[in-house]
Amino acid sequence: MPAEIENKYKIGDFSEIVGLNSPTLRYYEKEGLIKPNRTESGVRYYTEQDAKWVRFLLHLKSTGMTIEQLKRYVKLRAEGDSTINQRIELLEEVRRNFEIQYQQLQDSWMILNDKLDWYKGKVGGHIEDDEQFSDYLQSLNHGYLEDR
């Protein structure tokens, strides 16, 4: 059975595959997050394995990980299993920050929905024209009472 031939992608094609533009890929390379292969003449190319790695980085980034944290994670990972405890600490820090951001998003979602309900209530005649949003929130007994 013949060996499987791995696809090689130029930066433009690879950028479409992973959803990042070429300058971002070059920036990630400069920051040490990715290491593209090079042809004998020095032209960058990427493989499916590179695509999996970039998708993983983007997953970590979507948790709120900063570029500095990503660089630290990549460095620790490259050092091997002796850094697992340090990676755990880093990921726990990211999780704590993510939980704060998640709570803030939930609060914003609630405010958005309450504001929409208030406006719809005014349009529908269920809320008096002179009722303030803060009074409406007070009647809902939510923890926030800012007039937005």
C-alpha cells in the first residue's frame, strides 16, 4: 500500500483553510505560535497537522487567552510533560478570567432582554409611558438597577 501523501498549502490557501489572513499567520509565526515548513528555496508551506494546531490555538484564544498566554502555553508544551503543572496553572488562570467574562456576558444578556421587554411593553401598552426602566427593573427584582 503506498504511503499517504500529505498536502502542502501555500500561505494564501492555508489562510482560507484556517480562517486567518496571511498577515495574521505571519504574526503568529513571528510570535512563535506556529512554525511553518519551508521549501528548499525558503517558501512557507503548511500541512493538515499545521491546520489542526492553528484550530487548537484558535480554540484556546476563544477562551480569552491572550497572545502572551498562548506563547507561554506553546513554550511549556514544547518543553514536555515536566511542565504539565505549569500548564494546569495557566489554564486555571484562563478559566477564572473566562468565568468572569462569562458572568459579564450573562448580565449583559439579561439587561438586553429586560430592555427589549420594557420597550415592547411600552409599545404594547403593558407599561405606562412614564415608567422608567429603573422602576421596571426594580419590579423584576434583578440585582442591577442602572437606568440604561
